[in-house]
Amino acid sequence: MQVTETNADGLTREFKIVVSAGDLEDQISRRLDELGRAINLPGFRPGKVPMQLLRKRYGSAVRGEVLESTVQDGSAETIREHKLRPALPPKIEILSAAEGADLEYKMSVELLPEMPEPNFAELHLEKLRAAVPDDRIEQAVQRLAEQQRRTEPVDRAAANGDIVVADLVGRVGEQEIPGSRGEGREIELGATGFIPGFDDQLIGAVAGEQRTVRVSFPEDNANPELAGKEAVFEVAVKEVRDKRPAAIDDALAEAVGLDSLDELRQEIRRSMQREFDDLSRQRVKRELLDRLAERVGFPVPPGMLEMEFESIWKQYEAEKARQTEAAATTGMVAPQIPGQASDGDSAGGTEDAPAIAERPPELSSDPVMAAPAEDVPESAPADPTQADAEEQEARAEYRRIAERRVRLGLLLAEVGRNNNITVTQEELNQALAREARRFPGHERQVLDYYRKNPESMNNLRAPIFEDKVVDFILELATVEERQVTPEELMSFPEPEHAEPEAPAPGPEAAAPAP
């Protein structure tokens, strides 16, 4: 095999590889000989099938098999001999593979960059801490009691706060509003979620009454086809129900599977504290990533950058399509049932969603860093020229974010590799169990799915590896803790230069796969 390096530009290496026709013929003959000893053909004893017949029957298939294995083996050998660290699987271009002639092909491979490790001891970070105040616990108990409320029919006129059970349909002119027709809708008077003035017109209604509700959609309605238009809803009141919050006592705790009110309060405190601690960690992690981004500037493999950008852009387009669809539907169904969305006591924070580029088989054991979805415009501009300009601007911004993700992902992967940080099977099993618990009644199907899909298991491994590397760095850095109120923790400004993303795909061991 003759190997000639033809390009060494930046992170790209290209080689021309030639395998002589004689070497190929030797491999084909050996493979046919092995095949002849293993198969049974009528009229021939095992191992006595003539080579000429074997070539006629199996020569083409065997030759294709030999060519494929020769390219794979030759590429792997070239990578080993030149001590390369590929970022992605090599690209192969066959130049010549005619029967009886030499095999010539070009191999192009992108390399992982040299990544100098920052001095983590020089990093100075601040970690905010917040304790759970008693009044927040009591507010949560009150909300729980509200959620456990009972409703009972009452023989009186509907008042503010009551629930009116009704059949209804809405029209704009003679045209029925799609999605407005409903039977047995529960309408909580005084709750948010209505067209302004809708529920006010049901106050005083009694069971069996037919009411006509006239409203005007707001000028900024999500559905432009309804914006500013007048609508008429025919409402047939079937029942008026009074809602009564549950009593705040041990029975309330028992309703959610606990033994006493004291235990309920303790569980709420623990849950809120976990949320505060998670938000505190998110903030210090964000600050850490920002500081690392300031200190590293090595080039990133173009192929990895393109994969990450395409992943982000697909999320962008999917979210934009979802919002467009939502605007076209929710605007038509303005009188939705109110009061269904609970007002949870959350510590806030950024919700992560994977932005995962497809991984090559050679790196299938490596983690892929999770990355949250990016914000997208609420609505597309009407002017096509403006829309094109905004798309180009968005592409440039998301490409910059993709580059930062890839660079940070590679850096964290290199830190993990250099310091022997790995994900244990026990940690992976725990993550798998947590994932299965998210789907009650389908735990077995979830476990089977992950065990049959190695890539999905890698997606579970990725955030564990990332957190372990972050913890390792935080142990070396100087981290000062500061006690703040929950309000300060949730409203504290993002660190300077903060960007809404976490690391992108990066191999846990930045070395060529065997």
C-alpha cells in the first residue's frame, strides 16, 4: 500500500492511497478459497469446488467485500501511522477500482485541534445560595389545597369564582370559529385566558339558561384573521358549580401520599431547596463556561461546526413552525378553558433541550453534550426582503453559537480525557432508571428501547460526563458562595458575556476509535 499526503491545510489532512492489483488479487483468492472450503455445491465434495466456478459465482461479491475491507483497513492504518486524531469519520473518494487494476482512493479527514488546558486555579467564580423562606412553603400548601378543591353543583346564579358548565359555539358573522364548539366546557369565572369581557357576561347565569355573549377579539390577537373582529358565542348553561378548596390538615397530605401536614411541609421545603440549588448550579456553570470561552480560542473542525449548526437551525425552524401553527389555532379558540395551567412555584432557570448532531459509528461510545434550544422570533416579518435579511442574521448568530458550543464541548471532552473522567455503568443505570420513571406503566418498553439503541444510551451518558467534568473544574477553581434571597437568585443578572447555550458534541476521549 502506497500512501501519499496531498494536503495538510489547517485541521484537514488528505491522502492518496494506492493498493496494488496484485495485493487485491491475493486477498480475493484467499477469500474465495475460504469460501470454497465452507460451502456445499451439488456435484462437488467440500473443499473441491473449482476456483474457476467459485470466481464465476461469487467473484463479484467477494471482490466488493475485499475492496470495502481494504479501504477501511487502509484508512485506519494510515490514521494510526500518522498519529492522527480524527474529529469525524474520514471521507473516502474512490478514484480507480477497475478489475485487474490498482485500487486508488482519496481519504480526507478532519482532525481534532490542539487544545491547551487553561489554568483552572486562576478562575474566580461566584455561587449564589438561597434558603427556602417559610412564607413560600405556606403559599405552596395553599396552592395544593386549591388544586385539591372540590366542586359541587349549586342552585343559584353564577358568581365570580364559580365554574359554569356549558355547551358553546362561537361565530364571526355567519362563519363558525374553528375549534370554538364544545360540550360540557368548564368555564371558571374571573380566571385568565378569556377574550376580554367573555366570562363577565356569564355572571348571574343559572342552570338551563341560554346566553348570547358578544365580544371583540383584541387587535393584537395571535390569529390575525380574528384580530379586532366581533364574535358572538351562544352559551347553553348546564350547571353552576361552587369550588371549595380542601382543608389544610393531615387529610390534605394524605391526598398526595404523605402521612401528615408536617411531612408535607418538609417535602415541599426539600423540593424547593432542590430547585434553588439546581438554579444556583446552572448559574455558576454558565459563568464557568463564559470564563472558559474567554480563555480558549483554538479552531474547530469545520465538519463538526456544520453538524452543530444544522442541528440548531432545525430546532429554530421547527420552533418557528410550531409557533406559526399555534398562532393559527389558539387565536381561533380564544375562550379556552381557564384555570387549567397551575401557577407552580418554580425556581426558574433555563430548560435544556438536546441539540444533538448525528454521531459517527467510530465515536459511538463518546458523549454528546446537551444543548438547550434557542429562542426564535415570535412571528415572521411580512416583508420578504426583511424576512430574508433576518434569516441571514439569525444564521450568522446561530453559527457563532454553534462554534462556541463545539469549542467548549471539545475542551470539556479533552479535560475529561486528560484526567481520566468517565461515566460508570452504575451512573448510566441510574440515569436510565430515572428516564424510565418518566413514563409510568411503560418502564419496560423504555428500558428495551435504550438497550437496543446505543446512540440513545450515549445521549444519557453525555450530561453525566459533562457534569462530572464541570465538577472537576469547579473543585480546582476559586468559588465564593454568597447568600441571597430567592427573588435575587431568580432575577440575578446573567454573567457578563453570557450566551444561551451549553457545550456541543465532543468526544469523551479525543482519540481515533479503534
